[in-house]
Amino acid sequence: MYRDRDCGEITISDIGKKMRLSGWVFRRRDHGGLIFIDLRDRSGIIQIVFSPDVSGDVHKLAHNLRSEYVITISGIVRKRPEGTENINLKTGEVEIYADELVILNKSIALPFQVEESVDTSEFLKLKYRYLDLRRPETQTNLIIRHKTASSIRNYLNSKNFLEIETPMLTKSTPEGARDFLVPSRLNPGSFYALPQSPQIFKQILMISGLERYYQIVRCFRDEDLRADRQPEFTQVDLEMSFVDIDDIIDLTEGMLTTTFRDVIGLNLDKGFPRLSYKEVMDRFGTDKPDMRFGMELAVLSDLAGKSSFKVFLDALSLGGVVKGFSAKGLAGMSRKEIDLLTQEAQSYGAKGLGWIRVKGSFDSPIVKFFPDEILRSIADRLNAEEGDMMLFIADKEDVANSILSKLRIELAKRLNLIKDQFKFLWVTDFPLLQWNEEESRFEAVHHPFTSPSDKDIDKILSGQINLTGKSTDLENLKAKSYDIVLNGYEIGGGSIRIHSGELQRRLFEILRIDKDEAEKKFGFLIDALNYGAPPHGGIALGFDRIVMLMVGAQSIRDVIAFPKTQKGQCLLSGAPSEVDYKQLRELYIKSTIVTV
């Protein structure tokens, strides 16, 4: 037997008992007569003492111990001497005086120390991931990930959902990102795709009458990576029949509030705020705003039009906007600091950055172009106070929004305005369609199975809208879709789906997906819609992002056991890698590298 108990389970109630424990040598300290080690397993750490008074042979053997040796010890649990307790450890009141030591395995010199706050390059941590995974911090992240999945499953099971697996090898369909393709040996020249999401299959499950489905499922997208993206990621995917938006929002809030309470002990109130897509874009410049601080944006075009400032007037004459926000307490910035801030805005795509200090009076080279009453009106609209600095962008609306939203976040970080809390938000009333300039056609904002709003369904089916060119009728169509945002991250999104075959065909026409193309890509779903499909809808939540935010990590790589780099490489295993010619021949593939 290797152990009687886990290391982190020994408490003051065990004093006087003999215990056998096993684990890794976390730290070793030689104090001359006594040798101390911190013995670590997944449950925690306990201090082991080797004393020549207890066993000379064991004490002598303990001199050989080094970091990450795997050992078994036995000994008597004792109370630590007064003043030497470690309040940061669950086992901090006790220690074990070892009378037996077995070295089960040795470790060579480590490429980095396995410490909680180790400062090591990510390259090394991913290459030696098995060492990085030994760190208590990393293990805690994965334990929280496990508990989060368990809580979600328990909640959905209690709501009469069925956990149903959908295929990993499926058909390539346009979902917004590139598919990962898998060649079929049995069907030469044909390919499977790894699923970007189980979208079509979960709709099929609703049409099949299963009514409530969920899956904590692996998804794959061949897209450029960043801190909150991986080529393979995990979704909490669910779908429900006979529901509308409020039903899905209510269930999702119940699931999240239950999970946050179960896993990190945080009591959240249901009834997360809801804002329309237009309102979040007007106030924050992004559809995934961080709501933990103010500094909201405001449209200033009407006031800017009453000035004589040519930069603003030119932007307005070209159909652009003037927007801005008040940066709290930045009126004391020097001109050099303002120039650096302007360069930062330019790196986001700005042509320039307008600014006015609120410092007793209005101070800026551009104030001479504004009547005093207009300056006061601008300050009122931006809620600018003494000591603030108002910042402005004049450009196309989407450009101004993008730049100002980035500046807002960056300045909030520098000013320490972002509070350590969780702020959820629902974004609703998205546009159904967006114009693709390159292809001169409309495309779905979410996906082509998203239902239009109820009032727009009637317009589409009755032929009341103009379907030609860049029609404003089409631009104004609203979707029955919704995103959930947490602290500036989109953690989920979904929609009520189209359940009418006729409406689905009409939407394909609007998207210029002809009958043959629709049949080729989505034929089995279109057919299924003709056999009594119920109203249905769902949501997919980014499981990795949720866990990342729960543990306060900076990247989803910190909460995935075996993540990949930004180039999609697994440094541990060496994937992706070349394969044997025989394998390619069996798949009827000839490998040719083409330089683009």
C-alpha cells in the first residue's frame, strides 16, 4: 500500500496517528540536524521532517532527495511547534516525523521549477506540459474545470435534458471559419470535416422529438488564434423545443448562477441586464462590452456639426460620425503623453485623435473651433468632470467604434478602473444580415438557420420587402438571436431557429444560396424541416472562456490540459507532423507544398 490518506487531508485531528503518504518532493530544506521536505500530491502539501533521533538511516537517505523525486514515507503526525504554523496550508498545523522512506523514482534536473508563481517561458511550459501540470495553480484550474462541467451536467440533467453525442466526422458546411478536413480512405477523394459546432445535428434532434438536448462537446475551427481561441475548444451546447428567447435566457441564467455558486461560492442574481445590439454599439463601440466600469461612448455628430473644426466636418460630410468618451482623471497628461496616446489610437486604425482637457476651463488646440455652449454640451453628454480629458474620433461609424472601444479598455486598465467582479450582459436584437462588400451580397450575421423576428417573418413570406441590391429593407431585418457577455468576453451565443421549410428556402434566396447549393450543403436539414419541425432554439457557451474567467486566468490555454500554440502546434507531442508516405497513399493523397 502506497498511502493511507492524501497529503492535503491530514489535519490536527490526526495527531498521534501513524500515516503512510506518497507524492512528489516539492521543496527540500536542510537545516543541519533536521531535513524538511514539502510532500505534494493533487490534494495538497504537507511538511515531512527527517530527524536522526527518529531514524538515522532514514535521515541519511533523505539527504539524497531532490525536487520531483517520487517517494513514500510513513511516520507519526505531530503538531507543529508554536510559531511555525503555516496558515496558508490546510495542513499547516501539523507535520509528520518520518520513520520510513522509499524512493519510488528519481527525477533528472528540471527545465524549470515546479512552483506556484514560476516565471517561465510559455514555450518551455508547453513543451514540458507534464511538469507544468504538476503546479498547484494549474491543477487547481483543471479541478475547477472539472467541477464546472459537473455542475452544468447536474443542472441540465435536473431540467430533463438528455446528453446526446453528435458526430465528430461530419460534412463540411459554411459556419464562418475554415473547416479541418479529414480524408476518407473508404471513399477516395471525399473528405469529412471536424465539426465547428453541432448546429445542424442538434436541430435534427429537435425535429426528432427529443426536445431537450445538451452536450459538453469538442469543436474545431481552423482560424487565426489568440488568447481566447484554440483550434479545438469546448462548448456547452444545448437546444430546446417549444421555446422562445426568454425561455433560453432564463435557463442559461439559472445554469450559470448555479454553477458559479457551486464551484467558486459566488451568489449571482438572475435577471442579467439586457441591451440591444444598437445600444451596446452606441454606448461601448463593441457587442461584447466590459460593464465593470463607466467611460461610456457617446455620439457627438450633431454637436460637432455646429463647430468649425474641419476634421470633424469633413468626416460628417462623408457620412461618418464623431464619437468620444471622457477619460477619467487624465487632464494632467503632458503633450508628450497625449502624443503617445494618439500614436496608440493610430495603431488601432485612427487617422488622428481629438482631445480636450477639462481643467478649470476647456483646454486644447481645437477649442477655438467650438462655441462655449457647444463645449459645455459635449462635456455634459460625455459626463466629463473636472480633471477629465475628452477624447474624440471622427470617421466611419464602425471604425470610430472599433478605435474608441479599444482605447476605453486600455485606459481603464491603466487607470485601475476595472473592478474584480463578474458583470454579465445579454445582447439582443442583432441584425439578421450584414452586407459583404467583396461579394456584393448579404450574409447571415450568425448563421443561415437563425430565425428573423416575428414581425420580419411576415414581411419576408408576404414579399413586402425589397430583395434587390443593398436593400435597406434587408439591412433593417432583426434576428431572434442573443449573445451573453461576461467582463468583455462573449461567452455564448444562440438563436431561435427557423422551423419552417418555406421560410428557410426564402432566407437562402436572400443569401443568394441557390437551390442546388442549398441541397448540396444542407439538404438533409431542409428535408427534415418538411416533416413537422417544432419551434426550437438554443445556445452554445464557450466552456473554456467561462472557466478562464472563473479562475482569473489570462488565456484559455491556462485552463486546457494540453493546449496548442498560436500556430496551432502541440509542443509536447510535436503535432502537426509529417506522416508516412504509405498512409498518404492509402488515402489517395499526394502531398505538394504550394507557396502562396
